[in-house]
Amino acid sequence: MNERISRQEVSDALERRLSGLQDDPWLTAKVLSKAEGEKPVKKISVTAILVIALLALTMAGALAAALNAWGVIDFAGNLGWTYVPENARDSVTAENLTVETDHLICTIRESYYDGEILRVTADIEPKEKMLLVADDETIMPADNEEDCGVTAVEYAKAHFGSRLGDVYLFPEEMDVDCETEWRSNEDGSVTVYMACFFPDEQAERDAELELGYVPGRDLESLTEEELEEEGLFDTENMERTPVTLKVRAVETESYVCEEPLDFPSAGVQVTRVAMTVSPLEIRYRLYFTVTDLEKYKATEGGLWFEFVNPESTATEYFEQTFEGGLSGGGSIGCVDDEDEFGNEKVGTVLCQTDTLGLNALGEEYTLRAYNCWEKTRYETVTFRVTKVE
């Protein structure tokens, strides 16, 4: 699928998703990465930096010590403008699968799988006294003001005998998109959350994961210049351990609308809306065709479709829409019928994919076309879906 929306366009189109995240750019980046269809970087240093810094500034010592109790729903539900069902935890499976390596004890604590998306939380503990981190710039949590905001190197020297280790948990398959989030714990362990987006749907899956450990270099004998030149971690002695997690998909239901929905002001017609309802969210694919190339081009690639909450009394546009699902983000791009130069033409089929919170579930939906550049709202159309047996 050829993506057609730039980062700035997606940022504007998804402004309602980013409400309240001005102080957390990693979460913003997470949404934008999904929206652009990019394969997420498998380790983002700012992830650990921002999340852990937030903990250091806002959590009391007792609560910080209990961070590894965070589960799938805690991690998945911390995205702004996201709807978390009250019974969300009922669909999460307690795994308690423990894998032991020469240096680590990894316990995959929870999982959630809906046929396409696998969510996992794992606690990774060092066998010896050591500070496990996600990268060399991580800011560590602290239970006193003196340690607040120090780097991982400084924290390791002060509390862990100058010993550091880098860890990761990722799918082995290269075509699997993966997002991760980390929580550092004061005992040196880490709690990792992983969301994998598989390209194919399977009712049962043997998820092949890789647990990795990279030892840190000698913090005492090497100077700061040498550490900067050689790197903080000894990648030549990386430890890789395969982990197989067998999962079964939760029950889902499918709904579809194949009645044409016209949006003449935007120069398009929606030809099909397909929805998959899981215990956590609604995932949808919305197919539309260019009917008036001049009007469609006038949107400058900023066309987006919003699901409007008909019961909303809000005056702000983004507050009139339903909250997103736990997967967050969205994407839009061409399916087929581009010309030889890759440009849209009349008849081009595009697809918008995104998620809705379960509070939007119903037989009837209200769809509104939106120009994310000019903040222009086009036609609003109501349609009904039927269950696919």
C-alpha cells in the first residue's frame, strides 16, 4: 500500500488522538509511526527516557517499586484519546512462561491476541546485581531527589556496582511490525510491553520471539571518551535466546457495509466499510474511490474520515468524534488503479484503516469527511452495517 499522507498531514488529521500529549512526544511519535504505515523502530531511546523520567517525577517510592505489576491493559491504555473497556482485563491471558538464560530470567506474564495483534508483557530480571536498561541514555527512576534525573551510567555506578546490561524482546519474523514500551524498576529489572501487528490473520499462532541480552562495558576502567567511541554495550558478545509463545485468538465478530456513501465535496465515494470487533476495540478498513479528481486533489492529500458521535454535545470538532481503540493511530493509502507515475486518477481505490473504541459499537454509524489541512468538514453520511456470519 503506497502511503500518501506526510507526517505533518497525519499529525493534523489525527489531532484528536494527540490531545493531552504535548508533554509526551514519544507517544505522539508512536501514533504518527502507525499512521504513516512505517515499521516501528525496534528500540526507541526516547521511549525509555520519557516514560522513566515521568515516573521519576510523579511516582512515590512505594508505587515505583511496584511498577512491574503493570500489565497489557495498563500499557495499551495509556495513549491519549483512547477508550479502555471496563472489562478489558477479562480478555487478557495469564501466561507466566519463564525462560532462563545465562544472565537473565524472563517471565512472560500476560498476553492478548485477537488473530492479528499480539500484546505481551514480560518481566526481565538480571541473575546478578546489574542495572538493565533499554539504551545508554536512559534516565532512571529514583526514590530521592539526589538521584532524580541521573543517567543510567551514573545510576549504575551509584547503586549497581557499575554494572549495566541491555535487553530486548522482539518477534523473530522481520515482516512483523512491533511497538515496545519499557518500565525500569528500582531493583534493576525491567518490565517490557510489546505489541506485534502480524500481516496475516490466524486463529492460533506460535509466536516466535527473541530475548536478547547485551553486556555493558567496564564503566570503571574506560573513560567517557572511550565509552562514547566504543559504545556502552559489547554487541560482539550479545546473547540471543528463542522464545515460543503459543496463543489462541479471542472471539471476534465481523461487520460490513457495502452501500455506496457519497462525499461529492471531497470528490470521493466510500464503497465498503469492514469492521472487526474484538473485546478491546473496533478495527476497521474503509475503502473509497476517487470520483472527481479535481475536487479530490483540492484536499492536497489531507482527506480523512471521522466517525462522529451523534450523542456528543461538544463544540470542538475533535471532541465530537469517538475515542480510538487501544491500537491507536491509523493509515491511508492507495490500493490500486494509480497511473504509471503513481498518481491517483478517477477510479483509484484507497483504503483508510484505524480503530474505534468499543463505546462506538452499534448498528448505525455517522461518517464525516475531513480535510486535515484546512480543518474543513465535508458531508456527513449515516450508514448501517450487517454482521458477517
